[in-house]
Amino acid sequence: MIELTDSISKIFSRDSQDGYAILTYCDISIEFTNQTLEDCLQLIINKFPILKQSIVEKNSSVFLEDDTTFNITNHYKIIYDSFDHFDSYIDPLLNSKFETKSKWLFHYLVDTSSKKYRTYFKIDHSYADGYKIIEMLMSPLQPINIPKQFKRSTTIWNTLYYIIIGTIVLFFNLCKILIESLSLTPIPNIQKTDHLRCKHFKLSDIKHFAQKHNITVNDFLYALLVKTDSLYTNHKREIVTLSPINISGSQHLNNMAPIVNKITNTIDNKDLFQNVHHTFNSYKYSLYIPIVSFLLHYIVPIIPLYAQSSLYESVIYRCDYVYTNVIGPTHESFEDIHFLTLAKNKEIVFNIISSNDHINIICSFKEGVLEDKRRFEECIYMAYEHLIKSEA
């Protein structure tokens, strides 16, 4: 057995409901036979042996343990069906429990008449983050460059400002949200996870707008979340969001630190873009990420695992949204890619990934959290039009 030192993965591993299990699906142009598919999966397993392991907790420590019952044939299926039915597999796959000790599965869907192919890959979040999953899926096809930590390059005066003022403000806001979270008593939500998939947005259009207004694509997409909430709720409120940010290349299973932010949902477009851009710049150039990375690696492991898990539960319960934005892979065999995660309580998860010139968004949430799914989706499109046509 190998002891797991990754704090985020350890916390996820304690979740009895498979935590934020991740379902990724890709429309591809590759036709597999049973043997070639098994060979392909075996290549992935050879490169990522954790896929033959289970994560177990013993004496308040977490370990990777070889799965002695592992059989690759228990982890994949080939399903022949009409392309029109491919989407119907999303809900049952997302909400199903893993039936194997090593928590992952792979389904390959084939429409022989139209020569359409789709892969579904589900894995427990304690095994991998978004970029690790992409690395796994793409490893038989091409080498993957995993996004590194933020590049820290700005003027000396901005650097000093963010290092001193930005760091203080970010940790002050974090502490306020943590105190709010600890004052709440999480109530488990046992409903299944529902979802809605948006029509794709053009990445090139968003890039053009972002360059014109000196913001980033990520700023725009985060603003889209805020504007959507304003249109859907139709009243002013402060929303709390949780976002993961890459901190250590590919060193761990989950190479991310949490960003917890509070923002008013009725800010006008110009101020909204400025607010969001300033906030993400603060994370980018301040000492927040290095300090949180240090805490996760050296201080958090000292805290009892049950206390870490309890804090995680409280923060998630306080959040209105979880925001995840992933840079998707580019390969001639990948026509499109989406992903979504299990929701936990009352939060709405914005699962965003780029694919060629597409920005694909799937929102996942517990049944009943959104009283009107159709209107929420329409609010996303309205928010996009408001933002992309603004003169911010």
C-alpha cells in the first residue's frame, strides 16, 4: 500500500456518495473493435496504474491499495444504439454507483448505420482532476501538455499591490466565508443529480470580445455565471462560488486549490467585468495560491481527516455555485467533448470545457434545486447576449 498525501483527494475519498464523480463524454471518429478498445484501455492503465487500485482509509490515513479483484472486462462495455439515444445514457451513468473496487468505468457507444461513436468515461474525483482525466483519455493518441500554474508576470507596482493588498483581501474574504460556512449545519441532499446542457458558444467570439475589452475568456465565463443568476433569481443577492485552480502541474491526483469568492449578482456589465478581472488577477499575482498550496501540502495533513471532511462539507453547503473551466484537448479524432460532475447539496455546478471552437457548458444540480430548468437555460443565453453585446 502507498499512503496518499494529496489532501484534496483524501477529502473526496471519504464521501460515501462518490463525491464529485466526473463523467466525461466525447464524440469521436474512431471505430473500435472489442480487442482494439481493450488494448487502448490497457495502454491507459499501464500509464496510470491507479486505475488498478482502490483508495482505502485505515486509522485515519488514506492509502492506495492494489485491487486484487481487478479485471478490465468489468470496467468497459460496447453498446450498439442509435445516435439519437446517446444522450439518454448521461443520467443513469452519472447517478449509478461504481460496482468495482477501482472506481471507474468506460462505455463505448456505436451507431453502425450513421458511423457515429461516443465514449463515456466516469471516474471518482478522488482519482483525478479534470486535466488528469484528459491526460488519461488522450494518452494513447498524443502527449498532453498539462496547464501549469499561473504565469506571474506584471509590472513591479502591480506585483507589490497584489502581493500585499491582494493577499490580505483574499484571505480576509476567505475567512469570512469559512466562518459563515462553519455556522451552518449541512443537511444531506439524497436526490439524484439532474443536468441541463447548453447549446455551445463560439470560443472565437468570446476571445475577440475578451481581447477587445482587456479581460480573459475565463473572466467572461465567470461573469456569465453571475449574470445568469441575476436574471434567473430576479433579485439582488450575494452569491458564493467555489472554483478549483491548478497549483502543481501533474504532481498529485488532484492538482488544485480552492478559490472561494463572494460577489453581488446585480453589478452592471462594466463593473462586473472589472470586478471579476481584478479578482482573478488577485489570485494570479498575489501570494494566495503559494500560501494555500503550502497549507494543503504541509499543514492540512496534520488536521484529522474527519475535520477536513467536515469543513469541506460545510463550505460546499454554503456555496451557491461551483465553477469549473477546463481547456479541452485538440485532436482530429475528437469531434466534441463535454463533462459533468455529481452535485452534492444545493449548489449548481457550471461544468465548462473548450472543444475546438466550442465552449461547452453543462450545469449539474440536485433534483429540485432548479424549479424551472428551461428558464434557467434561457437565462444563460440571455446573459450571454447581454454580455457579448455590451460596451464594457
